[in-house]
Amino acid sequence: MAQLVETPATTPPRIGKQGDPCVMVIFGAAGDLTGRKLIPALYNLARAGLLSREFAVVGVARAKMSDEDFKKKVHEDVKEFCDDCTEDDLWEWFQRRFYYFAGDFNDDKLYPQLKDYLAKVDQDHSTHQNFFYYLATAPSFFGPIVEKLSTCGLMEQGNGQNSSHWRRVIIEKPFGHDLESAKSLNQQLLKVADETQVYRIDHYLGKETVQNILAFRFANGIFEPVWNRRYIDHVQISVAETVGVEGRGSYFDHAGSLRDMVPNHIMQLISLTAMEPPISFDANAVRDEQAKILHAIQPMSDEEVLSRTIRGQYGEGTAEGKRVPAYRAEEDVPADSRTETFVAMKLLIDNWRWADVPFYLRTGKRMPVRNTHIVIQFRRAPFVLFRDTPVEHLMPNQLVLHIQPEEGISLQFAAKVPGPVMRLGTVDMNFEYQEYFGKQPSTGYERLLHDCMIGDQTLFQRADMVEAGWSVVSPILDIWKALPPRNFPNYASGTWGPKEADELLERDGRRWRNFEK
Ligand code: BG6
């Protein structure tokens, strides 16, 4: 096995605490997520000097591969998915830490063998018996893998003076497919592990711009005083994608956009936008406030589901300049599928800050542009002093948090149009991340993996948060199941979804803000 080598000279000075010594065990090491995200994220962490020298990776998957084959695959992934990966010294340092262990996750015999194998890797790399398991597998394996790890002692932590070590598990999404299944997965996990060992990942929390919502709100004095029902008219959250189902038809057709995006990613965006200031940035203080918001979302009655939620499915059309097929013509999708690829809804939050302020959400595949943003629309000025400018002709102030692909913040306000007469126009004041901070190589998983290595759970979902997210969508799932849609497909690829989504806001005298790029 490999000898320890020093952090290479090419590694830049690190900003932040180095990860603890540990072994990362990746279940599903031959899969897409590992290649596209996890390996590049580890490489970027190595490049930033944030991996411990005492670190190793053991990939576990069913495919037969030698360590050398695995390293070759890892090298391909780094070359394909990391920007500027020409540092030979760094690669040399990195690749010495990779091992591969072939096996079937369902096989009970795998686990004692893996335990012996990990003991050797641990010794060779002095990783202090700290192990974290990343479950990049199909969701049906989540519970069984953790149970089997526990049965052979691989979840046991040591708290003694001479044998202190940790064991953690990172669980990918989807965490359950409804409230009941999410609860039962939580029970299964928490039977054999403590909540502090369970890291439920939501990759939206790895995005810089999502984390910046907290900094924006709570590190500045000027926004919080107006961040409430007195000044805010409504909030819009849009997660628009141009892609279709990208070869994931069999997964997606069972999930649909509601399950795929709302209880997880969109709930994160809502809770960060709407939460009260936490008493500290301690993981539980932040998550307590997020959980409170999720619990405060008004559950919908059957009638409200019918009037406040919209579902859609794309037909054929044009995406990014090319003709694309209808959802029902995608691979692994039944020709009469009733699965939604678009969702819009209006939610209300029952608390003093947000009473009567609608939160409109929408997410869809095959939209005209890829764009995730949060629009905070302020109330109009109560009256306008300028002659010939009726108040209803003035655009209200909007603050937009641009999450992706543009990363930044913009504020829209009224200004005088130059000229001899007093006319008002709407202008934008823009902040762009890249302009100020440059571009950091990032997959969005760096921070999350590093947090797991240092034991910081702030950006991971707690059991109660996951369940609260599912509670919001449960009544919708029930009604939609009972009343299958009759008009699918109801929007053309390359458009902003069904017209009913526009009507949802028009009924309230409002309008979606659509970005062109
Ligand atoms: C995933 C969903 O969780 O998030 C996908 O399963 C979706 O369907 C993806 O495309 C969106 O992530 P991002 O980071 O591209 O916005």
C-alpha cells in the first residue's frame, strides 16, 4: 500500500480548517455521481490544501476492477470534470490514496471483509479509524447498507481517551418518496446511528449562492428591517431547467418534478429566505430556525391543492436551439405517462413575519433558459409625487437573488429618465460574484464533503427537516394521485410552462419575473 507523502508544493495556502484524518468509503464508486461530482470535489479540496495528509478513499461497487483500474478511472474523471488539472505533483499525491473493493451491497459477507480491508487502509494512512461512508447508491440500499455496517461494528464510534474516533454516513437524495417512507428511513437509520452521525445531503446547500442567502440577510444591517410582511409584497422562487430527463426516465417517471425538487431543494431555498435569525451559526441553531419555517408552511386543504397548485408535462418543442421530443417520447418513459415535469404553487407561511405574503414557487424541465432565482418583490410606493406617472405604472422594487447560472444579486428601482420632462423608468443595480471574487473551481460538493470531515452538520438536513418538507407536499401528492391529469402534455418544450402557472399569479394581480438568459 501507498506510503504517506507530504502535501505537494503546488498546493495553495489553505483558507479554513483541514479535514480530519479519515477514510472516505464510497458505495457506488463506479457511478455517475462519483465520477462527475465526488472525485472532482475531492481533487479541488486537495488543491485547496483542505484534505488531511492522513486521508484515503475506498471505492466500493459491484463491478470488478483493480486498484489500478480505479485510479485510471479517477484520473479520467479529474481530467474531464476539473478545470485546470495539470498539476502532476498534486495528482501523484492524490492517486496514492485510492483503493477499490468489489462487492455486492446486499451481501452480508461483504461487510466483515470490508472491515478488515478498512483496518489495513487505516493503518497505512494513519487515519485514526475515522471513517465516513458516502452512499452514492440507489435509495433502496440506504437503510440496508447502514444496518449492515452497524452489525459488523463499522458505525461504532470510540469516545475513550485513547480510542477516540468517529463514524459518519452521508445519504444522498431522494430521502424517501413520501412522508411515510421518509419517516421509516429515519427510524431505520436512527436505530443504529445517532443523529450526529447522519449527514443527509442536499446539493443545493453546497452552492455558494445558496449559502450566501444567510450572509446577505444576517451579515448586513439594512435588509432585515424590511424583510417582512410590512414591506414585502410576495416572494417568487423559480428553478428553471432546459434539460429534459437526461436518460433518467425510469427514475424520473416514478418521481416527477414535485418529489424531485420541492421537498428538498426548493424547501431549502424557502427556509433560508424566510427563517428568523438564528441565535448562532451552530448547526442546530441554524437548523432549528429552518425547521420552524417548514413547520409554519400552511398545509393545503383539498380545495387549496386544486386552486393553488399547477402541474405540467412538456410536449415536443425547441430547447437551446434544437428540436426536442415530448416527455412521453423519452427513453424509459411510458407513452401515456402522467408524470409532471413542471410544478407551480402558492404557499403561505403562518407566522408573524410572513402572514399573508405569498411564496410562489415553480420548477420545470425544458424551460427556455436554465435559471434559478429568488425574487423578493417589495410593496409599491404608497403614492407617487410625479405628475403623469400613475402609481400602477411604476414597477415595484424587486431584489433578485440569482442562484445560477448567473451568481449575484440585483436590485430593481425607479429612476428618472434623462430629459426635459419628468419621466420614470426602471433600472437595475447589479452585483456579480465573479466580478468581485473571480471564479473558484467548484462542483458544489467541496464544502459539503469538507464539512463532513470536520463534523459540521449545518448544511445537512436533520430528520425533522426532511419530514417537514415531505409534510408540505403530502396533501398535494394525495390529491394529484386521486385526480390524474387529463391534459398532458400541456406545455411545449422551450416555454415557461402551462398557461395556468401564469394565471396563478395573474389572479392575485401579479406576474412571474422571467429572465431571458
Ligand atoms: C437533482 C434532480 O436533485 O437536481 C434533477 O434530481 C435536477 O432532476 C437537479 O436536474 C438540478 O440540480 P442543479 O444543481 O443543476 O440545479
